[in-house]
Amino acid sequence: MSKASTIRKSSFFSQGRAPSVAICMAALCLAALSPAWAQTPEADVPEQNVQIVSVRDPAIMPYKAAYETLKKVADSSHGRVRFVIKVTSEKTHAPFTDLEITLQGDKTFEKLAISPEGYLTVPLSQAAYDDHADFLTNKKKGTLRVEFFLVPALAGESFSYADVSSSIESARAALAQILPWYVRLVMPSVKQIGICYPDKTQVVSISGSAEAVRAATAEETDPVTEAKVYCAKFSSSERGLGQESMIAPAGGWISVYF
């Protein structure tokens, strides 16, 4: 993901390593539909291969919840933070090559775009929301691994320190909107943004400051790929940086909330 903001993962939905900043949303289960495959045949009848056409999977939040969460993040962050959904195989944690997810209601039918990495494009559609549309998939129930991420919306060849500090404050505001207060009490707050690379030879240039460069040497884990990355970290209270200071990362960066 070159020059794109990457994401902070929900530890509430996935087991294993818990990231320093998590998004927790409980009770995002769907009522299961009876899957469209045949019952077990008798011993002397060969088993038939039946294509699964449309199944609700509790791993995917209902569209109503997805719509409301997307809207809360957009409204509270003023476009500085994005909410992203990633769908992979529960068994292998790898993206599917043949996954299909549709948004369906009485009047709604839309096949959703899924990137090769498994990122699901979810429309913010008032019409689909009013139609009580929901997500249906061509995979058996229980085979999907669904993860939710908050993304710093930083882009371009350079951005100001004001953009960084605003993104951090906006992430905090978004979390306050989508998480219950009792969950926020036990969660670490968003404190920093890391500009990260796959190796520790990169630096981030800074203009309008006494600090000309900041080395990307803090070792972290990319919450999306779980690969090792090296980051230059920026907080929202940098005494040596003015709001007008410009930050210019070398190419190939990703950004992560910490």
C-alpha cells in the first residue's frame, strides 16, 4: 500500500497478538440463513456438489451496523479517518480468489468490490439502509475472517503537522462515537501516528522545524499483514513542530495509529 494510510486492527474480533490501539465492537452477528447446500445423502447415493449462492455469515456485521459506523466515523473525523473492512479466509488468513459479497434487500442488489488483498468496499447508501439490505456471501458460514480497521487518511507527497495532529484527534473522536464508554475505559488511547517502512533505512523529512529528518527505526508490526515494519512516530503534542511544519516521507510509506 504505497503512500497510503494503513490501519489499526480490532483485537475484539481476532485472537492472537493484541495491537496497542484496538477498535472493539461487540454483537455484530447476523441471523444465519439456512445454507443453500443439500442434506447429507444416503450411503449409496453419490454426494452432489452444490454451489453456494447467498449465505449470511455472522462474521460480517449487519449492513445497518456498518452504515451507522461508517457514518459516525465520517461525521466525527471530518474525513481525516476511514473505517475499513477486510475479509479473508478464517482457515488460512489469506484473501479469497473467488469471494463474492452482495448487498441485498427488497429493492437493493449490489455486488461489492473486493480488492486482491481482501478489502471490502462498502457503500454509504441511505437507500440500502432504508431497504433493510444486508450482506450475503457465496461462502459457507464460518469460513470468513472479518477484521475492522481505523485508517489515518494521510495522502500526497507531503502533509502538514496540523494534518497529523488533526488525524490523531479525529481518531479519538471516532472511537468515542463507535465504542461504548466502558470499552474505552480499558483501551489505550490513540497517541501517535507512525510513518512506516519495511526496512529501517528510511527517514522522514521535516521542513519548518529545527528537526530536519526523523529516522524510521522504531520496530513495530503492520496490523494488516502482521509483517515487521520500521516507523517514524509523531504525536499530537510535538513541541518542536509548528502546525505549519511539513512532513515529507520517502516513497513506499504506510501510516499506522499507535
